[in-house]
Amino acid sequence: MGNRGGWTVWGALFLILGLGVAAVAGEPEKDLQQADRLACAFLKGITAGFTPQGGVNMKPPLDPNTPGLTIDIADRAKGRAVLEEDDKETAGAFLFSPLGLSVMARDGSGAVTLVTVYAQYSGISDNFLMVSSRHGGGPEPQISQRYGLCRSVPARKAASQPAPAPGATEHK
């Protein structure tokens, strides 16, 4: 009897989890391709730096104060996207593949950032898995890789000008 009760509890748990998966089990590839803006949070990461002697210094773990980043699909037809991190925006290019969304951007200092958002949900949520790699330049190159989750958020509205009043004419 005890064994049967255990199976009932496990069966109920699998049923609940199965229903949870069915609730968000859309089509991750399609959902990702339709997203205009993704907000991403970093969960883990590592930074490496080269020493003048050619060695590598590792600086784990990820600083908990590291902000996330936002990916804004700026122009689908031209494959343009913007990476927003802290107070800076970096224009870049993107492409979709069966793997997911990849965005590459190069900032004014010459550093290159490559972000891949996988067309795969994290567990039973509608968050996408992601990795961001940054190859920074300077006197000592610094490389970082951060892992996290991204979620589709509403696109930012562009500041629009008010429509002219009906019957108004333009003066030259």
C-alpha cells in the first residue's frame, strides 16, 4: 500500500509538471523570431584577462551588481539590432537560425559583443536561454562570458510627433 501511495504522489507531480509545460510549450523558435525586444538577466559569468607574460587570470564569479542587457530589434529587413547595457547603446547586426537569435555589436573602444539567445525555453518558463561573450581591447585584453535568461518584452515606442489637426495646412 505504501508503494502504491508513493506512485500516486509521483504521478500527480508529473501530471502537474506536464500541464505546466503544456501551458508554455509554444513554439520557442517562432516566439523568438516574433520578439521585437528581449530583456536579459545574467545568472553566472566569468571574466578572464591576459597577463603581460601571456598567462590568463580568471575572475569568477559574476559580480551580482552586473546589470543585464536588452536586445532591441531595430530593423528586421536590414538585420539591425541594438544592445542596451547600462547607459550605452551599441548598434549591431543580427540573424536568426534554427539555433536562435545571434547579435554581434562592436562598440567605440573596439570591443566586440556576441549574444546568442537560444530558441529554447528554460524549464517550464517562457524565458529563453542565453549567453553573452565580450572580447574587450585595451592594454590587456579582457574576455567575459555571461550566462542567463531572456524574456520577450513590449517594444519601446518611438517618440511620435502629434498628428496635424484636420484641415491644417503646411506653411512654407
